[in-house]
Amino acid sequence: EVQLVESGGGLVQPGRSLKLSCAASGFTFSDYYMAWVRQAPTKGLEWVASISYDGGSTYYRDSVKGRFTISRDNAKSSLYLQMDSLRSEDTATYYCTTDGAYWGQGVMVTVSS
Amino acid sequence: DVVLTQTPVSLLISLGGQASISCRSSQSLVHSNGNTYLHWYLQKPGQSPQLLIYQVSNRFSGIPDRFSGSGSGTDFTLKISRVEPEDLGVYYCLQRTHNPFTFGSGTKLEIK
């Protein structure tokens, strides 16, 4: 059974950093592109970042470019999202996904003073 | 960025009835490789999104044949026949042809 379990969320002040992790199991992690998608409270879905099978290619939406870094460790079947210079508009539930097919349960990030 | 316009915003359907959701794109979703990366998701209350249909018309693993997708180019439709109580939630279309990938704004399905 495919499982994606996110962790690392919480309350953080504007301008600070947070690192999300996603532990994958039940499939060959290195066979999948991976991505982070977020959903602000009561809002729709927003694709944030993607990473290729070996981590050699990454993609970011403009609003997080230069602030967020997506990475992966295939040996540990884990996906990460380093979020720096956080803003209030980054407040959302962040989902880890196998490029849209399978999804984790999400982790909440609240950016507030 | 590609804008996906979903209509209607909400639907009230009787059990056993049929629902139809439209997703129109601001530009063609045919990729240079010939594939069309338009997908449909359902987000049930309090849950993560789940993939229903990928590449316009292919049902994902475990999705019943009550769900069907169709369309081409810029116009796409999700049909749900014989609506059941577990079908309630918000339906989203997603395009993964053009970066940045974008979602439609969602259609809320409620059961009468």
C-alpha cells in the first residue's frame, strides 16, 4: 500500500524557516517524480514545486522561487521542502504527492507573528 | 499561466442522478509529445485530494466506471453517473501540460 506521511509543520513567524519532510513507503520511490501541493484555509489547490526521479531537475511556482527548495533522498525514500523567508501567504496545508497520483494526509504550516 | 475555468461552482444532485462538470482552459492542453495532461480530482471533506481521471479519460486504479472524462484541446468534462453519497466533495481539474501546473477553482457537489 502506498503511504506518504508528511511532518515538520507548525506555527512560525514571518521571515523564519521551516523544513517539511515526507516519508514514502509501499512503492519504489526513485521511480516517481515527486511534488508539493498546498491549500490555504478554505481555498483551492496550488502546485508549489516538483522534482525529477534523481533530483536533477526541479520546478517552482514563481511565488516561492528563491525561497523554497525541494529535495529528495532516494536511499531514505524521503521528500523534503525547505521553506525560507516565510510569508503570511504561505499559510496552508502542504501535501506531498507522487506527481499527482498518490497523496499524503497533509501538514499544516501557519506563518504568523 | 494557464487558467482553468470550472463550471458550475456548485451542484446539487439527487442520489442516483447524473452530474456534469466542465473545465475550460485558456490555451490548448495538448503537449508537444501529443499527450493531453488534464486530470480530475475529488477532495472529500477533511481529506486529501484523490485522483479520479488522468490524461482526460483514463480512470485511476480503483475508480468506479460511474466516473468518466472526455474532451480535447481546451474543453473537458467530468461526468458522474448514478451519484452516491460518497461522491460529495469538491472536484478539481488539473493541467500538467504547461508550467506552472494549475488547478481549476473547484466544483462543490452536494447530495439532495
